[in-house]
Amino acid sequence: MAVVALRMLFGDRAKYLGLVFGVAFATLLVTQQGGMFVGLMTRTASVIEDVREADIWVMDPQALYIDTVRALRDTDLGRVRGVPGVAWAVPFYKASAPVKTLDGRIDNALLLGLDDATLIGVSHDVKLGRVEDLRQPDAIAIDEAGYLRLWPGEKLRLGRELELNDHRAMVVAITGASAAFTANIIIHTPYTRALDYLPQGRDTLSFVLARAAPGQTPAAVARAIAARTGLQALSSADFRWKTIDYYLAKTGIPISFGLVIVLGVVVGIAIVGLTFNMFVAENLRQYGALKAMGLSDLRLVGLVLLQGTVVGLMGFGIGLGLAASFFEFATQPPGALRGFSLPWWVAAGDAGLTALIVLLAMFASLRRVLVLDPAIVFR
Amino acid sequence: MAIAVDCHDVTKAFGTGDARVQALRGVTFAAAAGEMTLLVGPSGCGKTTLISAIAGMLTPDAGSIAVFGADLRKLSRGKLTAFRAKSVGFVFQQFNLLPALTATENASIPLRILGASAGEANRRAAVLLDRLGLAAHRDRFPDQLSGGQQQRVAIARALVHEPQLVVCDEPTASLDAQSGQAAMALLRDLAVRADRAVIVVTHDSRIFSFADRIAHMADGRIENVSIQDAEAA
């Protein structure tokens, strides 16, 4: 009887396409917005994720997230190094800096100052050049997307010059640093040179990056640092979530995206529900005839569920394909959405939502079929 | 003559209070195997209610109905469904063919409901359609067939699983006179067998000649039953 159910479904082409469109539309909206939301939240903590060597971040006790930088005293670096369980600790500088190309194009960059000796914190994804060359005078590393923003359409090339806060800087490496939330250009340079580019007051140390000694957990060492120094110390994972939680709780981003996702679900249920209801209503005599001829309620429900499942799978496949295509094409550097992606678990979650949409949309229709009096065929 | 359908003092009412309608008022009626029985009477006299009850689609308020010895009162809802699937063939006034299925597929539905494979069901349906003169139309969809051809597909669907009881609701109402006569001739030729009863609800006096027995209904009761020599098919 499955073939009969499918032939009934495909036979009414207009409604079949309407049903598939409804599911595909809802899937596209929910998946695309879900992926964007996840990408945006991930971007807020991208600087933390890019620093792979360190597993502990030490900062001002009042710091709420990575972008609330209140400088530590230079002596705090030594204090952190003295805490048992700390394998090593290095300074890390983070600030915003104006950049200007020689032909006058201006933008804003995120300037990250790395420990002079070890260059810990530099992006591991190097597209062109060598990060070791950062030790040359005026040397900086710029991310690929930032490069393409400053020199659009031009091939990646080392040795280019730009002004960083009115100071000369020369590109010696081009990286694939993750996109940041607050700037479109990511520049890495040694710590002391970063201070030269952006001279500030007495205290300049944004963060101390540290690593737990072998056998120690980052969380335990972070607690020890906090206890010994009075500073705030968090494992990289905890600091990443603290930053994301800040944006979730203190900005309108989740509400905005959440509303669109809810809208997608509601519109999906409405379109699919109404269309499926019309489909069932118009086929009610056919269902009644099948019931009269001895098709049990269970098998009849099975037929309707099969029809809904096919519609759901087709719509979900199309919607997911469109969303995946969006992320494939719209997130290439130097686009504003670079780095955004569609995590598998967002797609999986949307599959669950799609199933919910189809089930809710079919619920009323299923009831009509179940209470259908087979004697309708004699009326 | 073996009794195929035995209704005894069957009553059925719909609605409550002022809206209550007494559709059947103690109907006692029998249909024999090997015969075609017509249920005739004016609109609203209870013909459709009675045929629905006999086919196991409606539970009477009181009285008993036995079909080939099976007391329908004692069958659960699931067993009634299985009874309809196995033992009853239906011919509906509006044919109720599935528009997305071909003639063969439509005729094969009862066999598929009983669990036959699509191939076997289609093969048996095709044989019957050939006997009904539809060999050239087996792969056509309902909207590509005339009313008479659609009714022949419906007859094939009613008989394909060889049920003991065939119930027909106004089988000629949607057909012109000539097609109606032809459909009844085919129905009589193929459906009436010694081990099967055929009950036809109709207004159409032009087909009375095909009946072995005619039960006249009025106001929810059987008024009289006449026996006649059926027209040769």
C-alpha cells in the first residue's frame, strides 16, 4: 500500500510541491539563521580559539569577556609564572588600531601582540610567508581576509607596507586567522612592537597566557592562579564560554536570531499544515473508500505518515542543500561572513525541528482520517 | 437456498433530542447466496443505513446481523475491518477510484489491503479487467475513462478478492441508461455465484429486472419482498 500512498501524494502535483516548498522554506530559514547564530557566537571567541598553545587565560578580575580589556600590571606576569602548576606564562596584548594603506584606504584592525621570544598566540594557519619573520623590523602578519579588504582583488604578496596608527608596518606573513567579532582585519606582531604602535599608559598587559604543567588540569591551575594573585584566571574553554555567554545574555543577538527561527518554524507549520490539511480534505473520500474496503486505521495512519515523511525528507533535503550552498558561497574571504559554517549539529537539530513541523502539521489531518466514518462513501 | 445475510429486528437512530432521526425501525431481512437482492425505496427510507450496517461499517443500536453465519455484533472493531477486507466487495455510486492509480492498480487495491504483492495483485486485477472488456484500458487513469468504464473498474475492484458479499450503492446512478444496463449485466454475470450474495441499493427501476429478489423499504422498515425471475445476463 506504500506505493498507493506515494502515488496519491505525487498525483496531486500542486499540493505536493506546496508541501515540499513549505518544509524547504522552513528548513532553509531555520538552518541558515541557526548557522549564522552559531557562527556569530563562535566569532566572539575566535581570538581565544586561535591561541592553541595556551590553555589558561589570566586577566583583570572585573573582565566580563575578551573585549573588556583592562590592563594588568607588568609584574603580574611574573606572579603568574610563580604559581605552582604553571608550565609557562607569556604576555598577550589585544587592542584596536587604525590602519591605512599607502593608497589611502583605511580600516580598523584587531592588533594582537605576541610574546617576543616565543610568538605564542600567532595563527597556525599561515597562507604565505613565515611567522618567524615577525622578528624583523616593522614586521606584521595580517590575515588573508584583512589583506583582501585592504588590497581588494590583488594577489597575496609579502613586503607590502601600510600605516598602523601612523607607524610603518610591513607584511611578512599572511595568515588564516579566524574572523573576529569586532574587527575585519587581524594583525599579529611581537608584544613590544605592538606597544610601539599603540603607546598607552603605565599598564599595558592585556592578558597573560599560561599553560598548565603536565599532569595538571587547566581549571585547577587557573583556580590556583586566581587564589595566589587575586587575578581572574580561566581555562581557555571556560573563558570561551564566558565570552559567548556574555553576548548571549547582554546583547539582543539571540532574541533577534531566535525570533527569525521561531518565525521559520511557525511559517513552516502554517504552510505545511494548511496544505496538508487541504490535501487530506480533498482525498477524504479516497481515504474513506480505503477504510470501507478494510484498510485498518493503523495502516491508514501509516500511509499518511509515509506521505508526510516523504514530504519532510524532500523539503528538508532541499532546504538543507540551499542553506549549505549559502554557507559554501557566502562565506569565502574576504566576505563579511567568512568563517561562518553550518555545523553538523545545527543540521541535525533542524532535522528534529523539521520532523516536529511535519508532525504538528499532520496532527490535525491525521485526526480527520482517524475519525473518518467509512460510510462516507455511501453518502 | 442458503441464507447469506440475516438481519433481525435491526434498529438504528442518529442524533439526539429534536434532531433524532430513526433510520431503521426493526428491520428483519434476509438475502440469499446465489442471488442478487435489490433494496429499493424512496430517499431517506434507510437503505444506505441498512447496507452500511450489513457491510460492517455501522453498528446497529439493537438487533442482529449475520453474514454467512458471522454475527457482526460479536466482532471487534479490528475484526470488522478484517471482515470487510476479506468478505465484502464494494461498488460505490461515485466509483471512488483513486485518480492517481491506473485501472489495474485501482482494481488491485483489495488484494493489496489483504497483503498480496503488487505484482500478484495487478496480475489478478488485469485478468478480471480483461473479462470486463477493459483489456485496452488497463493502464489508463480514471480521468481517461468514460463513466461506464470507470464503473466496470469499480466492479472489478469489488470482485477481485472474491468476497462472499458484494454491496452496491446506486451503481447506475452516475451512468446513462445504456451504460447502466451494461454495468448491471456484467455485475450479474460476474458477481452472482452460488456462494456469494449481491445486494444492490437503487432508485433505478430500469434495473429491477436484474434482481432475483427486491426488498421494498419505507420509513426505516422493509415493507415487502418480491421474488422474480432475473433477466438473463
